[in-house]
Amino acid sequence: MSTFTSTTKQINVKDQAKLAQQASKKLALLSEKEKNEALLTIADILEKESEYILKENQKDLDNGEDKGFSEALMDRLRLTEKRVKEFADGLREVVELHDPVGEILSDWTLDNGLKVEQVRVPLGVIGMIYEARPNVTVDATGLALKSGNAIVLKGGSNAIHSNSAIVSVIHKALATTKIPETAVQFIASTDREAASQLFTMKEHIDVLIPRGGGALIKTVVENATVPVLETGVGNCHVYVDQFADVEKALRIMENAKTDRPAVCNAAETFIFHEAWLLKNAGKVQELFEKHGIEVHGDEKAAELLPDVIPANEKDWAEEYLSLAVAVKVVSSVEEAVSHIERYGTKHSEAIVTENAENAVTFLNSVDAAAVYHNASTRFTDGSALGFGAEIGISTQKLHARGPMGLPALTTIKYRMTGDGQIR
Amino acid sequence: MSTFTSTTKQINVKDQAKLAQQASKKLALLSEKEKNEALLTIADILEKESEYILKENQKDLDNGEDKGFSEALMDRLRLTEKRVKEFADGLREVVELHDPVGEILSDWTLDNGLKVEQVRVPLGVIGMIYEARPNVTVDATGLALKSGNAIVLKGGSNAIHSNSAIVSVIHKALATTKIPETAVQFIASTDREAASQLFTMKEHIDVLIPRGGGALIKTVVENATVPVLETGVGNCHVYVDQFADVEKALRIMENAKTDRPAVCNAAETFIFHEAWLLKNAGKVQELFEKHGIEVHGDEKAAELLPDVIPANEKDWAEEYLSLAVAVKVVSSVEEAVSHIERYGTKHSEAIVTENAENAVTFLNSVDAAAVYHNASTRFTDGSALGFGAEIGISTQKLHARGPMGLPALTTIKYRMTGDGQIR
């Protein structure tokens, strides 16, 4: 569309947050049907405007080319007609999800007749701070609006043209719906100051969700006074116990490490019980060779396996996100648990064993969002668990832990109905 | 007991947090019975050691006398045999509460046979930062231990001897139970540095709960990187609508303002619909006179009521916690909602009306932990709502909102049981 112009002009960040907050008040009162209609409209218009989005995306790609971005980063940035169609389909999937808003979680009546209801309500305004992937712009907006929340988006500067174009299209779509356009705010500045202003805007923003690398998340957590939903970093372990079934162990290791090495629920360290590894080193070695896995191991690992690079402290804490793995050899399940306690990020941790007692010890003692017995860590994922789309995977303990679906974007309100009751 | 000595010697705050964390691992695995036995032991020993506690409390009272504390503050500090007995009885009540740990909130099986359970687990280590009342030492410890959490206590310097004595008694009691003594850590330093060290100890503390005045809470929220459960400040409003029943309105106003003016769920502002006040100013005046209520009002309030002190911006935001009230006159429910949006603290907000539409507008539009139709704001309280003891009243939206009982001190864990499932 040649006449299409950006609606994401730069205004004061605080004013944007205020506009979002005002919009959130209206949005909170809309019906599920009204919100769904708006999401379907956005989906349709995104597809129609795909040419404009791709044209703007090309600017980011050209810029990336100039700056010599890695192919992995270029791939995260790159949009195609198919990807834009996937954005639209993603929104159509969100339409199918159950709207948690208005759900009465419990209700009771006090002896004096006061009726108490605990009802789900939207959080209000979500601040989303993210890096290179333009798909977050669409996914996060879809989940926020469906759960009755306004959203303030601060994407990475590398994707500024793509994100700006996507939000302009969303605004155009919203203009014909019951959701105010101002419910979706995009911070067009690439200035770091703009993001850090969001950190302390407690008056206008109810929660910040950082999506991206560890450094981004750390910056937000350390500097924000707005409550943060911490997502992401996964230094996940697979512990192969003395009593592990060989076939299950190999299958789970292979899947957890190689299915998608770059995601947060992929395994980063294998912990072997010494006795098991002694018997099965050959098969483990075959697996490593089959996938060209680079092994950073402790001394015992080096004794039992060939080509082991000596592991240092950094390796135990590393989220490789590639076909590299740290290997630790232990002599008990307790030693495995201690290692995970020290280096894990409380994301997803697995034990492979046929021994029920060791399984229980592991599942009860390991402190993580998800603990597995005889299964791959890769299941820590909203769609794998049947939640539908997710806003991220929480590695914190408050509010939401593990994959966060729509309910994580809501809070509750006590609604009391009386007839003059006093205390 | 003349031989009783304090066990709360001063060690490094970080080491204390680490000890609490180690203890939390054991505590998390105890049964409800074992935890209850420990709480009952603490209750018994507290009663037995009441003489020692009162002797130590006297040091704080003497110090308060020297420093010229107000009678209100002295009263918060003062312990008596009866109060110590109440501490013990409070613990016995916690024993009766349902233990949330281990509860399976939901469970399902994926098509591939992987069994998924969402199970409640303790948060881990709770950091409690509080002011003058020594009862928080006992109450918070009881709730933390019952929910399987270790606790690091940082009380106010004014109550240092009382708190230290109480914790020494708790330690003595725990020595004979399954709960490690190290599960209860008391920071004996009165140094502000000691508290602020807790703010950033993310590695060892899972949540901070500040209990006290607005300044304390603000300091914690602004400086902590550990997640905070924000409690307390309540600038609560009662809106008397045009269609309010006179008798209900007067009763609710009286209860909300005068029953216990110093608590957070007491009303601080009355908002009157102009038409209602015009008809009922005399009765409102009678109520104010009956209780000697000091009125800070806007211009219209001053026209309709005698002895109105002109209200300024500060009055609208003020938590008087005394027999003073701000009075705002409006001409619609929407204007009342706007005022609350601007000055409220999202705690407890009430409308008095016989008009169903206005009630719905108010209940849906006002963003607060508790919204009331025709009832006093005083019901926002764990024991009034039937939760038993509460750790505080959350005014934030994440994790827990409103009165926080034992479940607020837990998180969830996904427990997956498979037979070799991969993705």
C-alpha cells in the first residue's frame, strides 16, 4: 500500500504509558467477543499489509548487512510473506484461547451475608522489553489484548523498522474495532534511556516482561521498581542416574540437547552417575559423534570419554545454546542435586532412572519450574503443555512459574456485595 | 529463667541468608505433622519463657521512654503476659490451618503419555522487614514455617531486645523439633546497612515482605532486586452515591472510619454525591460530631457542612490513620471513580447505593484489591474473610492481591513423570 504511513511517531515515553493506562480502563470492560473481533481484524490487515511490512523489514536487514550481523541474527530479523502469515495465524490461535477475564475463581458468603467473589481481572498495562525478533511484537500484543491489557512495546533497535511497521498496521486495524488504538504503544526511540524510563513508571505500568538474552533480563531486574516477570535463561540439566535405562537415557539426552539447541528448555549439562557412564561410555560417545557435540567435562568425564575439553566454572553456568554440552560425573543423586542447586537457573531439570526412590529424591529436592522423571526437558513450553501461545517461561517463583499463558497476564480482585454489613 | 542466653548473635547477613536457604531445603520436605509439632513446641516454650521475654521487652520500653516515644508507639512495643500468651495462641491457630504444600492444583496427561502435575511448593526463604511490633516476629515465623519456608527477620531497632529474645526462645524450641534452628534467622544488627544487604540477595532470598509505614515499603520497593510482596498502605474511599440508602450509608461510614482508624482498611476519604449530601448533610454532621471527626473538605463540602478545613492535594492522598477524614463532593459515579483512580492506593474501595447500574460501574471500573457494594471496607482482612492468619495485605497485582494467607507463601512446580517421552 503506497499510501501507508507510520503511526508510531515519537512522543514522550511517559505520555505513551499514560495513554496505554487510559486505554486499559476501557479494554478491561470489553467482552471476549469484542476482543476477538479486534484480534481477527488485526490478523487480516497484517496479511493485507504484508508488502509494506516486508519493505520496512528490508531496511532492518540492510542495516544488519552493513553492520555485519551474524547469519543467526539476520535469520531472527528476517520476515517473509510466510512469516507474516504465521503472525496472523498466531493471532487467530489466540482468539481460540479461553478468555480468563471475569472468571470467578472462588466465591463464598460470610455468616453476616456478605457475598465474596474472587474474580480475575486484567493486570492493566504490560511493558514488554525485547530484542531482535519482530514476532514478539505481534505475539505479545495478541496475548495482552486478549487478556484485556494494554501494552507498551520496546523492541530492539535492530528491528526498529519492522516493529514500527507492524505496530502501524495494528493501529490501522484497531481503528475499526472496539479496542482503542492507544492500547498498543510502541516506543519508537532506539535510545536506551527510553527503555529505562519504563523501569520506574510504577504509576502507569503494572508489570515489565523482558524477553531476550541474560544481559537484558539482568538489566531490567536490577533497575526496575515496576514488578518484573522474569523469563528465560535456562541452564537445564539431564541427570543420568546409576539405574537409568540406556535406551531412554540416550533418547532423552539426544532430544534435550539436539532438537533445538538454541531454546531455553534445551539441555546444557549432562550429569552422569559414574557407574552408569563406566558401562555406557561407548554409546554416549556415539551419540556425541553423531551430532558433532562439543564436550566440556570434568576430570572423570575426560577419563571415560575421548575429546573432552576441560570444563571450568564458566562451563557449569553456561547456557551454550549450541551443540556444546558440559559433562559432570557424580557418585550419587544427592551430588547431582547439589550441582544443579549451585549452577541451575531453576528452569527445567530431568532425571533418567528406573529407581523410584532416586526419582522421588530428585523431583522433590530440585528447585525448578519443571522437574522431569524419564522425559526430555523440551516439554517446558506453553504449546507442548497445551496452554496455547505463551508470553514467556517464568524462571521466578512469584506470580507465575514455568510457561505463562493468558492467566499469567491477569490478577484477581475481591468483589464484595452486601446489604449494609459492617464489622 | 536465669540461665537463658540469647542465640541471636550477630554474624554476617549473607551467611545468615545462606543458612536459612540450606535449612529451607530440609524444611520443604517435612510433613504437615512435623511442622505442626514444631509450631506447638514453640507456642509452649514461648509461654514458659514469658518472664525472660518481658524482661528483655522492658529494655526496649526503657529505651523508648528515654527517647520520648509517643504513647501509641510505646503501646505497639509493650508486651505483657497476656500478649505473649496471644502469640502462643496465634501459633496454635496456624497449626489448625490447612498446609498448602504438596497440594496438586491440576494434573493432566499429554497424548504421548507424559503425566503433568502442577504442585504447590514453598517459596524457599522469606525476608521479613518490619517496624515496631514484636508480634510480627512470631506471626511471620509461624506462617513461614507452616508453609515450609525459612525466614530471615529484620525487625525495627526500637524492638531489638524483644525480638532478639523471642527468636532465642524460638531457637530453643526448634532444637527439639524436626525444623532446623537455622530456618529462623534474626538480623541482630540495628544497622540500616544490614537491611539493605537483604535487598539484593537474590541468590539466597526468594521474596521480601516489608511490613510497616509507607516510607519503609517505598525504600524496599525502590532498592530491592529480590522480588517484593508489597503490603499495606490503604487510602480507602467510601463513595456515597446519589441513590444511597441513608441508614446504610451512615452505618458503613461510621464503621469504616471509626471502628479502628489506625488500620489500613479504614476509610480515609468519603466521596458524596452532591444530591445525596444536600439532603443528608445534617445526619452526616451528627455522625462527625458523635465521633469528633476532623473534616478536610473541598469547596462544596464546606458549603454543605460546618467546620470544614479546606482540603489540599495532600489531604486527598493522605492515610490519616486517625479520626480525620477528607470529604470530596462529586456529581456522578464516574467522577468518584476518577478521584479514586487518581488518589487511591488500590486497597479497598466501597460504594453505597441502591442503584444496580451505578454499583456495577463502580465495582468493574475501580482498580483495587477489594471493591465493595453496600459494605464496610473493614472486611479486607484475612481473618474477616476466613483465611485465618495473614502475612499482610497485598496492594500489588502480581502473585497475591488482598489478604495473603498461607498459599501466598508458596509457588508451584511442574512435576512431569514419563517413560522416555521426547518432543
